[in-house]
Amino acid sequence: MNNSDEGSPHAVVPANINEPDRIAFGLTFRQLGIIGGTGLAGFAAYRTYGPLLPPVVWIIAGIVGFAAATVVALGRRDGLPLDVWLRHGVMLRRSPRILTPGAARASTVAVVAGTPPVPAPLRSPVTAVSPSGVLTCEGSDKVLIACGTTNIHLRTGGEQSALLDGFGRFLNGLTGPAQIVVAAQRHDLTDYAQATVEHAPRLPHPSLRAAAADYADFLVDLDNTRDPLRRQVLAVVTGAHADTAVRALSGLGVDATALDGPAVAAALAGAVDPFAAPPSGPRAVPGVPITLRSTP
């Protein structure tokens, strides 16, 4: 890490850090496999069925096949290699469109014209969520930590270096797999507008009450005409290192709180359906009986 003349820290990261190794002719092993495999398949077809077709037909077929293999090997779409993109498209095409929790049916149900498709079982990697917030995923315990953010650009060079060093210590202190998820979600402003309207009559001056009413109208108009978003930052760490991760993140000046069971259930529900408005109140934890019912 080097410091510039203004004292701001800069970390030099290679631009090709995630690029695969080039094996030959500037091509990766995957690209060589696609082109070479297509060439070997064409040569084998020519050796087997060569006398059945004129040579010009084999030449045209070879040119078309080589061009298609080159496009698939070298092309990219949506940030993915073209062969990976095509494979994902085929898997999506063959996968069921409707998923539901539960086990698969023992018998096969024939789908006829006009009959809705049978939902396929939804197999989530999360198998259990405890009331304390520990979730079991792929055989290990995980904890979700809700994190705030900090603006590093408003800090001095020394403060930026300290924050980067602290974040580096947090990453180096992890002894298990971890994940940081940053998502933008739809933010409902009607609750804030309603709270402002309810609090306005308690203000001491008529001008303040009028300003509160105008502000509530502004929030409602903003919610109706715009698409307000909020940023959610979650850190997923192993259960044994949750307290250490919370202390390390708090030392960076970031608000960090380990989520309890209802908050974890709400976060998982929001990840499954990010476009739906979150329901008011806490989520029920799977496997825990509901003993309280709220009435509107």
C-alpha cells in the first residue's frame, strides 16, 4: 500500500486478478477445449462419413462449425463467457418455473392441456433458524450481522489508512467462510409519513405543525412518484466468530448488530422475494409456535 502526495492510501490491485491462465495461443484451457473438441469431433465425423458427401460440403460444414466454436469460446454475454451463458440458459429452460416448500411427490402427475404445472420442491440451503438467530446452512452454523456504512472519502489520509488496516485485520481474523451482501431494496415511506402526522399535534407551535404536515405530504408524494431505495449490508460469518466480527466491525465506526431469529427470517424472505414490500412486524421463526396474534 502506497500513499500519494495528499496522504490518501492507495492499494494496487491487478486488473486481471480473476482472469484464468492462458495455456497456448493466448487461449485458456476452456477455450482450447471448446475449439479443439469441435475440431476433433469434425475430423472424426469426416473419417467416418467422408465418402458419403462431396468434399465441398465438408469444407463448408468445417468452416461453419469452426466459426461457431470460436464465437462460443471467445464471446461473452452479460459478463459471462458465452458457453457458460448458454449453459445457464439451457438449465433455466429445463428447470421448473414454480417452486414450493415441501417434499417431491412419490407419483408422477401427467400435465395435460389446460392443467396448471405441478410445482417442484424448493430446496433451500438453509435447513433451520433458531430463535437466537443462528441458521444452519449446508451443515454449519451461520450468523447474520446487519452492518451500517461509513464514508471513507470524508476522512483524512491517516483515518483512511486506519480504516483500511482495521478492515484488513477483520478479514485476516476470519478462520472460516464469510460473505458480505450489499443489496438495494424498495423502501416504503408511508410509515414515516404516518408517524409524522401522528406526532404533529404534539408540537408546541402552529408553524411547526404545518411544517410537519407539509413534510408528511412530501414523503407520500415521494413514495408515489419515485422509487425510493434503501441499502442493506449483511455480513454472514460462522457462528463461532460472530462476536469477534461484531467487535471488529464496531471498531471501524460501523454499526454492527447480530440479527435474532425473526430478523434473520425477514432477511431470508426479502432475499427470496426482493420486490415485495416487507410485512410489518417480526417474522415467525420456522419450527417455533406462534403464541401472539396482532390485530390491525
